[in-house]
Amino acid sequence: MMAPLSWKALLSALLLSSVPSAAQTPAAAPKPATPAPAPVQGVTLPKPTTVTLKNGAKLLLVERRDLPLVSFSAYMRGGALAAPSGKEGLAALTGELLQKGAGSRDARQFAEAVDGVGGSIDVTPGLEALIINGQFMSRDANLMVELLADMLVRPRFAQDELEKTRERMVSEIAAAKDADLRALIGSYFQAFHFANHPYGVAVGGSEASLPGLTREDVLAYAKNNLGADRLILSVVGDFDSKALAAKLESALGGWAKAASPSPEVPATTVSRGRRVLLVDKPDATQTYFWIGNTGIARNDPDRAAVKLAETVFGGRFTSLLNTELRVKTGLTYGASGYFIRNSRPGPVVISSYTKTETTGRAIDLALDVLTRYRQSGMDDAMLASSKSYVLGQFPPTLETSAQVAGKLSELAFYGLDASDVDGFASAINATTREGVRTVIQRTLPSPDDLTLVLIGKASVIRDVARKYGPVTEMKISDKRFSPPAAPAKR
């Protein structure tokens, strides 16, 4: 099997993890003593100076003088959901072009301005927002404000840059289909599972949608969605808040509001029954699979307990899934289970891959782990271990100014406050075994209600796929991530 690939397209969500279950302990072994409760390891989020400009832009400023750096994180509401139907990838294309020239600088001059002072600016397209992150030396804070304002207010959207960027985006999708399909299977799963919901959109577009996107489309998207009232901007670092607020107000205060309201996201639902999408890749030697349903939203009230349940199930190397599918049986290089948390409940999935000939065995084992975990939950040792792991992993996620800026913008975007961070350790420590069991039952899908997406050699695994439910087929060469519509019956 192919060695695992480390790539940001895996969204950093595929971290492997888990603790062996009680079922893996020999029956004759004595029951271990209940471990002492994990100590509270809290993190306190710094309180920002909040400024709301007259045009609706929200600024969150935190002075942090330990290093001569200034970091920012900007969330622009809308993202892929704001693109018109049939123009998937428009938000991603627009985001790419924001970095390809703005204000008085063309693409090369803009890049040189950033690189010349050792700064960084990156745009990440998301389902519900465009996210712009950057970091500069504090002595270059004026340049940082200038470049950011140019990107947001005065992007060039040059035709030649659009054509090059659009061609590259199409080529990357085509290349991924011939490489590690973990980078694409999420697009197939969400298009199939959320077929009648906006969450089914392919954030990065498809080979069908991208070639037709024009400069007029980008200009229209920018007018409708890149506006001051859509902006949440957090800045953390070595600066004076009052002075920086004045600079930002001068740079962004004249920016118009978006021409259209932010898109409303309808509720998502749990699907009932089983259904299977089989994506045929005739030359495949492995089968990639996602199995899941609809999970939780970012603001779920039980999110601390869900984090513990997720960790044991599939969120670390010693997780139940990875222990069974990789460590004990060698069926894969990695198996994970995780929640994708959006404004509305997103997917909860089991993700893995295996040799073509072991497809059925790997899926059966993954489903067996799911069934046992929903029935039995975790024992006291698992709970204690999960708490220690989660509490140990949490503080390093908020060490740097860039991390704090990102967290501030994220919380504001989802309508959460500092208690999400400040109270996290207490919420983890207060979670009981029975509380986690209840959450597992509520948030992990029933084995009878599953969406399965398999990418592999259909001629070999077609009969295997049929074991798990009604099968819909498409080809890896199809230019969309959703299967072709069935012909209308006469």
C-alpha cells in the first residue's frame, strides 16, 4: 500500500488517534483501578479591544509584546455557499486572485512586497467563509495594513492571472485523481450525502465548473460578498491598539458593504437507511472510503464530550479505529473518525483506505468498531486517557499570536465567546463516562443509517459495495463530484 501522504488538503482533520477498548483486554485480566481525575489544564483567551466601524467591519485587537510580530486573521462571511449554482469554485478562484495583484501592485510586485519584509499572507477558501491569515514584523505593520486593505478593497482580478490560476486549479484536481485520493474523497462524500443541500458544494470547484468561470463572475462575486459588513478581523501582536485601530479605520472605513446579504444556511438532517456511491477508478490498486452521516454543529452544547468521544473513536494514533485497522490487522496505513463542524451540523465520518482485495474486510471491521463503540461507550481508563490527551493537546493550539488571532475570529464567526476556550478544561474534566455514552449515541451514526463513498476498481469491488446498501455508480473521469442525474422515466 502507498505510504501516507502529509498534505494540507487533508485539512489537518485526519489526525489519527485512539485508545484500545475494553474488548481488547484479555478476559482474565484484572480490572484496572479507576485513574484519578485529570488535572485542570486551562487556557485563558486574552480579552480583545473590540471596534466596530460604521460600515460594519468588526475589529478585535490584542496587544502582545513578547515578540516583535503582528499576526492577523480575517474571516469574510460567504465562502463557497455564496457562489451561484453551477459556478462551484468561484469563491476559491476569487480568493486565489486576491493574492495576485491589488492596488498599485501587480501579482509580482504584491508578492515581492510581502516576501521582501519576510511577511506572509495566505487566503484559504472555506465552505462558509474566505479566511485570510498573515504575519509581519511589527515594524512593517503599516505595510501589512496597506496590503490587506488593497486585497479587500482594491483587488485587480487581472485577466491573465485569472486564466493561469483557473488552469492550475483544474490541473490540480486532475492530478489528484491520479494520486492520493484522500485529497478528493471528501468532495465526493459531501456532494453525495448533501445532494439537496448547499453543503454539497465542492469548495474548490470541479473540472466541469472551473473552466467556465469568467472575470465577470469574479467581479460579481466580489461585489456581492466582499464587503465591510462581512469582515471579522482579529489582530494580535506588538502594537498599540488605539493607533492600530485608527490605521485600520482609515484604511477600511470607506469600504462599502456587500451588495447581497450573507447566505442563510438551511438546517441539515441525518439521513435514514444506507446508500452507497461507488466511484470507479479502473487502474486503482486501493479502495478509499468514507462512511458516515450528519454530525454536529460548531456550537453544539456537548462539544467537550464530543471531543472526548471523537478522540477515543478515531482522533489519535491509538484510537479504536486505527488500532483495529492498522495496528492489529495491517489493513491500512491509517484509519480515523472525526466530525466536520460548521454553522449547521456537518459530516461525521470514518475515513480510511486499503488494498482492493481487502476492501470488504476493512469496511466490515470499521463498522464493527462503530457498532461496539455505540453499544459500549468507553471505560474509565479510556475516559481518563482521553481527558489527559485532549487537555495536553489543547494549550499548544493557542501559543502563538497567529493562533490566538485565528481563534478570536473563529469564535466571532460562529457566535461563540471566550468561554469556549476559558471553560474548555473545566468542561472536559466535568464530563462523565455516562455523559460521553449519551453523546456517542446521539452524535455517531447508527450502523443502519450510513452514507458510504468508495473510490476504487469497480469491477472487483462492485459486489462488495452492494453488501452495504443500494449502489450509485460514477466514473473517476466524470468532471463533477456528484453522480450524473438519472434519466427521467417516461
